Amino acid sequence: MGYIPTPAIESLKQMVPIATVIGQHVELREDGKDVFVGESPFPAKNKGKIRVHNERAKFRCESTGIRGDAIDYLRRARRMGFVQAVEELARIGKQDLQYLIDKYSEQESLPFDDENE
């Protein structure tokens, strides 16, 4: 298998709402315009909240200071590697993922598989 081009990753992050990703693991409630809040899934002495900003496609854990985008969340909360997190994001968003064999080759597509849900 090849590599996933950066523009494809950026496009995927924009297409799949971060609240959809985090909402699969954390019960989120609306806390303003396009802002959601829930219990932090990250271990900390003081159990705090996680804030999810859909418009900015970012999250921030108030108890640990961990923050980032949907891929960062999957890597930290689900303990995934980068490529695995990108593939999981594509699966959640039901998007095909394009791989490049090398810089000069044609693309290879990994289709979304609906049977694994």
C-alpha cells in the first residue's frame, strides 16, 4: 500500500465533523453555536470536560490540556497510529481513501466497506 497525500487528509478532516468522531465515544451536548461539551475521555486527576468546536474542527480537554483535530483525538483516545487514525476517520465519514503508490504513480483507492459496521 502507498501513502495518503496531505491534501486528501485535509479534505477528509473538513468533510467529517469532529463532533461526529468524538460523539462516538463521548456523550456530547450542545453548549453554544457549533460547540459541544462532554466528559473527557482522557485520564486525569480531576475529571474535566472536553470541548468540541465543529466550525474550527478542534477539541480541547480542560483537565489535561490535550487538544487537536479529529486525527489527534483518535490517536490519543483510541491509541491509534497516524495512518490507522486517518483510515478510521474515513470509515466514520464513509469516505473513500486515496493512496498514492509513489510520487509518480497513479492512485489506488481503498473503498469504504459498509459490511464492517
